[in-house]
Amino acid sequence: MTEPSLEEIAATFQPTPAPVAAPAPAPVMSTMPSDELISGQTAVAAAGALGALASTLVREKMEHSLPMGNGMRTLESMVVEAMKPLLKEWLDTNLAGIVERIVQAEVEKLTKRLGG
């Protein structure tokens, strides 16, 4: 029994593409001159192109957020979890000094402004 390839494993996690709305029916062209900037045919073509772009973006977003590990966690959530203890340690070490320096600088500005 051989191990499945990475492609075979990834194929099991392929999201179902979002349904694409049916294109709007072509507008009825009038023989009367119109005040519109673009024709109905151009508007329909542009809307179709934008709809295709939107569905591509949605599909790519779904493909890039494949769950990893236990199947419910993304790589992003695992990185955030790993960074929390490091960030806490850094804040515990440095935050008090940063706040103290900023407050001291603001107090100095106020005393200079008030004629100190």
C-alpha cells in the first residue's frame, strides 16, 4: 500500500465552487436615442466580466484557506497561537518602559507649552 501523494491529499480538500449567478438577460434595444453613457450590451458584457472576476477571487480565497492539522484549523490560526506567548513575553518586558517614555515626552511638551 503506497502513501497518497500531496496532490491526492489536497484534492480531498478542494472547496465546492460558489454558484455563479446566471447572466442578466440582454436589454431590449430601443431605436430612440438614449442619455445613458454606455449601451446595454456593453453594460451586460462588463457585468459578466466582473462577475467572473468575483467568482474567481472567491474561489482563490477558498483555496488559500484550506484547513490544516486537525482539519478545522488554518495555518494562520496556528501561527497566531504560537506567537501569543512570545508577544506576551515581549510586552511584559518592554511595554512599561515604552509607555513611561511616551508619557514623559508628553509631560515635557505640556510643561514647555504652559511656560515651564
